[in-house]
Amino acid sequence: MSSYQTFEELPIWKEARKLSLEIYNLTLQYDFSGDFALMTQIRRSAGSVMDNIAEGFERDGRLEFINFLSIAKGSAGEVRSQLYRAFDLKYLSEDKLNELINSYRYLSAQIANFIKYLNKSENKGNKFKDRV
């Protein structure tokens, strides 16, 4: 599918991992951690971005990978929506909100670009290598 041998090499997975940790650390703050439902949901959404990139890569099929990348992109949007809710509840500053929103928008754009690349690729993935 690409020249990457493992999902850990993918720049989009590395960025998703970094942002997931940033979300986790953000939710450790007192006001945020008091809202258990929002805290756990935003953590799950942030983790879902990196996890779906990894799972799609490991499936060894181009179309499955594209599907999982689409899910990861959706999860990035979900994190952005939850960040707005957290801001409205005064769990984070406007500067932090804008920083994280921009980071997740950039990641979503990178995922979209990778999907475009894979859509143009003729390689169907490792699971189809030996098939005629």
C-alpha cells in the first residue's frame, strides 16, 4: 500500500498518538476531571483516531485501510466537537481550544490526503498479493 512497513512509521499515527496524550493530560486538570462522562468520552475519541489508523493498516487491504482512515477522521471531528463543549463548560482556555482545534484540523487534512493517495494507488494490499 505504501512504503511503510508498520503503522508506527506513519506520520498520521505519530501525530494522533501525540494528540491523544495531550488530550489525556488535559483531562487530568481538576475542572475537567470532575466531569467523568466528558472526560472519558474525549479520551476514547482521541484514542480512537490512532487506534483506527493502526487497525486499518494491519488489515493489509487498501479498501479496508481507507475505511478505517475515514473512521479515524470522523473521530478527530468528534474530539473537536467535544473540545468546544469543554470550552463552553470552561474546562479549558480559548488559547488551548484554538491550539487543539487547529492541531486536529491539520491531522484530519493529513488523513484526508492519505486517503486520496491510497485511492489513487493500484496496490490492493498484502492480503491480495498472491491473487490473480
